[in-house]
Amino acid sequence: MELDPAEMTKVGNRLKRAQGQLTAVIRMIDEGADCEDVVMQLSAVSRALDRAGFAIIATGMKQCLTPPQGTQDGADEDPTLDVAKLEKLFLSLA
């Protein structure tokens, strides 16, 4: 399965920002920065990574749960996303 390139571009950008933030955290530690500042920056990195991961998971699950047009599962209907099933799968990863 190939993930949506537009969504993965957004994820890639988010990960690059997180990489820059992590580099800043390492520099802060090396330079002996204030503990509170380091922890706050590290928290920002963690949130950015979490959001990137959830975006990847959500995109992948959407593609997995949406039957492509013309397949046996979705031949007589438009592809639709089972939101309840998606929510259950997403929450199982939390």
C-alpha cells in the first residue's frame, strides 16, 4: 500500500521541524541550558512526533478501510470510510 503523497509531504515537513527541534534540544543540553527550557523543548519534539505518527496511521487506516472503486468489496457502492471502525482502530493504538 502506498500512502497519499500529499499527506506524506505534510508529515515529512512535520518530521523535519521535529528534527530541527531535537537538534536544538541536544545543543541546549550540550550548552547547559536551563532544565525547564530543555524539558519544554523536548515536550514540543515529542508532540510533533506523535502528531506525525498519528497522521501516518490515520492516512494508512483510511486507505485500508476504504474499498477501492471497482473491487469486489466496493463494486456496487462508492468507497466510504467506516468512521466507527476507524475510531476503534485508532484508539486501539493509543
